[in-house]
Amino acid sequence: MLLMLVVVTCYTICALSDKYAVAKLKMNGNTLTFIMAAATSLFMLAYLPFDSRTFDGSFTAYLAIILMAASKMLEFQLAAVILKEMSAFELKAWLGLTVFLSYGTDLLLQKEQIGAVTVWKFAFIAVTAVGLFLIAKADGKKINYIKILLPLAGYLLCKFGYGLTVTFTQQSISPTLSLFWALVLLSVVLAPFVHPIKLCREQPKGVLFVGLTKIPNVIGLVLENYVAVQSMANYSFIQPIILVALFFIGVIRKEECTKLNIIGGIVCILGIVGFQVIGMV
């Protein structure tokens, strides 16, 4: 649970930074993804000597790098399409579905033993999903799901698939090393579309600010990999917790809030805390 909270803190900082980059600096998805990948991989160089650098040179190891890069790339690109139709809160709510898949994966991999606790855990996952749904519906916007059905399915698959990749390839390549090379690959692929030198000349302060906020992103990504190795369910819970954190930051900043928002936030917290507590029993 402690690792999850550290990851959530780091990712919340990054989420606020990304919001600033898009709203104030007018950066598009490719630019934001490039800065994320380039800055994060650069800062990761300082950490790599202290972590496991397992690499057996097998097809699985190279596949892990490609899949991680594709997952991160598609995550940003698909999110850009989806967010034209729904709010970020509703998108996070849909991510609650991956918790069911992830916990089921933990059971199949025997990271969790099937028993009475299993029923309670599924119940608390359901409670969390209801809370996320309430927060999302508080937005009151009608959504054309037919238009975004495929992008939404692809987005959920990317988030679930990332954790799955970490889980099944860790014996061939360490998660941190795999992630590092995936981000390097992503930077190289996006560079021709972003024109880094021109970008730095036009927005030097913006690039520096957004880049520096990727330091906590390094911590978050590294620890997220550890969480995924230990439990797919806990990995999937990270996004809902971030949603709750952003929601309460909005409340503290006195942003517009409804009763449905507050109820949803409380229900989410009950579900998340209940899932963690029942796991300790």
C-alpha cells in the first residue's frame, strides 16, 4: 500500500504538470509524450546503476521493450481521441474495469489464494467502480460511446497490457531496464514529428518546467513496475486512487463540486481502503 501511495503522489504531480502543459503552454499529445519519454529516460540514467539490469538477449526481452513503447504511445494517442467525447474523470472511471481483470490475473497466477477473502475483494472492487462511476456522471455530459468504442477498448487494453507485460517478461529483462529502452525508443520515433530543437527555442521555460516535473515520474514509473510484479490488482488500483486525489485537490482549491462528486469520492475511498485492509486479514 505504501508503494502505491508514493506512486500516486508522483503521478498526481505529473498529472497537474501535464494539465498545465496542455492548458497554458498549448502542447499537443506528440509534444507532451516526447518530453515525457525524453526527460524521463534521461533522469532514469541516474537510477539504472542501482537497479537490476537483467537482460538475457532473448526475443522476449526485445518484445517487452517494443510492447512497453507501443503501450505508452497508444495510451497518449488514444486518450487524446477519447477525451474529445468524455471527461478525464469518466475515463479514469472506465479504468476501474481493469481492476477486475487484474485481480483475476492475480488469481490465475496464484499470487492470490481463492477463498472467502476473494469474494470480499471483488465486492470492494465493485464498490470502487461505483464510486468512480458517480464521480464521472457528476459531469452530466452525454457521451457518444459508439464513436469512441474502439479507442476506449484499446486504451483499457494498453493499461492492462502494460502491467501484464511487466509480469510475464521480468525473467528476461528487468522492468526498469525495459521501460528505459522503451522510452528511448519512443523519443526517437517522435523526434521527427516534434522538432526538439525548434521546440526548445520557442518554449524554453515551458520545456524546462515540464521536463523537470518528470523527475517524480521516474520514481512513479519505477515503483509502478514493482507494484505490477507484486500484484496486478494493486497496479490497476493506482489510476482510481489518482482520480480520487485529483478530485480532493479540486475540492481544496474550491473548484466547482457537486454532492454526487463528494459521494463518489467517499465511496471510492471506502472501496480502495476496504480492498487493502481485507488483504491484510
